[in-house]
Amino acid sequence: MAPETTRIGWVGVGVMGASMCRHLLNAGYALTLTSRSRSKAEPLLAAGAAWVETPEQVALAADIVATMVGTPADVRSVYLGETGVLAGTRPGTVVVDFTTSEPALAREIHTRAHEQNVMALDAPVSGGDVGAREGTLSIMVGGERAAFEALENFWKLFGSRSVYQGSAGSGQHTKMVNQILIASSMVGVCEALLYGFRAGLDLDLVLQSVSTGAAASWSLSNLAPRILKYDFAPGFFVEHFIKDMGIALGEAERLGVVLPGLALAHQLYRAVQAQGHGRAGAQALQLALASLSGVDWPRQR
């Protein structure tokens, strides 16, 4: 898939999608895109991307169509709507959904695409805004193995690792495993910082000690420093994390698996949202936990 012969279409240029599109432009690919808000796309348009009005028009102009939107409802509309991606694809097109969505919806899109001789991959990612910006995402892929292997160079534009997980929906199931891990670890990170603060410790020194020991995690290394700086800007929206946990809890119920830790994290993040931080980053859990303890988390330390 050389830049000279492969046209890329893209739907969704939010926190993650904008950075991922930038990698495509930097690699020399012809990029046609659309998004809910054109204003967010203006920097990409200035860098050479072309704008169209609908996902269908994106597909008409592309050999590979990628999407990174918000919710399963958005995914359904973008792919299966009257002016959706599958209304504009041709036989041989590959569609890739990077959105974290429902496994059953990924399978439905795969089936509809297959009827049109189109290959569909569900490829949710992990690594947040930093991973998207630096091209170090972890990509979890479900769908046809042949399509996954054909896009080897495509994955390398965005991630440091891409792993084929199995049939359609397997990428989304793997992302649920990822989100379950993060949900519980974020509770631990925020509770630990709250404890250290009330104990009067220098939290920067604390992180020096614990971030390289047995407690090390991506959340501790990447989000705890933001918390200490009172930086709750979104690398990943609280409201999207709540959506993901809801999907995971629904799948767990279907599978007959009890996940009390995830259920607790889901409740705590609902509290974060109720406090008005739904569009903040996942690290805003610190504000909700501090509030429960009557602590005004310091803006400056």
C-alpha cells in the first residue's frame, strides 16, 4: 500500500483521529476526510487533506476507509446509515474501525461488508492521546487475517504494536480486556495519590519510588504526573470511558462473568460525570475521590 497508489478515507478527527490523520499526511498519502465538526479538521485541510460532507463520499474516494468516532451509535450511523461508509464502498475496499465499540456491532458490520465484497476490520487502540500523537498505539485487530496482513504498513503508521486477535469482534473483545485493566488501575492510582497527599508526602518523590517498582503501570507513569499538575485535559474522555465500561459490563453479563471491580469503577466514574467532568480526561477520577474525602485537590503544590 504505497502512498502513490493507495487512497485513504477517514471519518472522525477528534483527540485521537486528528493525530492519526497527521501521520497519514506526513507519510504522503492522499487523504479524504469528514467529521462532525469541520472546524476541527481545518489544520488537516491546510496540510493537504480533502474535505467531503458524508462518510459515503469518503468511501467513494478511498481504497481504505478508517473511522475513529465516539460511540456505538456513531459507528452504526457512520457505517450503516443512508449516507454511511458501506453505501460508498466498492468491492475490494478495506474498512477499519478504530473506535472502541460493541463486539456484536463489529460482527454486524463485517457481515454487511462481506455481502458487498468489502473487508471489514475492528481495530480499537490503546495508548491515549500521547500514543496517537507519537505513533506508539497498541492496535487490537479482528476480522480477516488476510486483510490484517495486507495492511502491515498501515498499522505501523499509528502503532508500535498491532496484533491480530481473531475473527470479527475479537479486536473489540480484546479492548474490553484492556479497559477492565485500566478501570481498576485508575482507582488504585487515584486512591494512592490521595492517601499520599493526606499523609503529607512529596508526591513527586513518591512517584519516583513507586513508578518503577512492582506497582508500575501505564496509568501511573502517564496520568499520575498530570494529576499532580492539576491537568485534567482529555487524552481520553470520561464519558467515553463510561461507555466502554458499560459495554464491558454488558458483555460480561452475557458471558456469565461477575466483575465487581469493574462495576465499582463504573459507579465512581459516573460520579465524576455527575460532578461535571464528563469531557475531562480519565484522570479526573482524582477530583471525585478527593471530594468524597472532603479534600480540595490542590491546583498548585
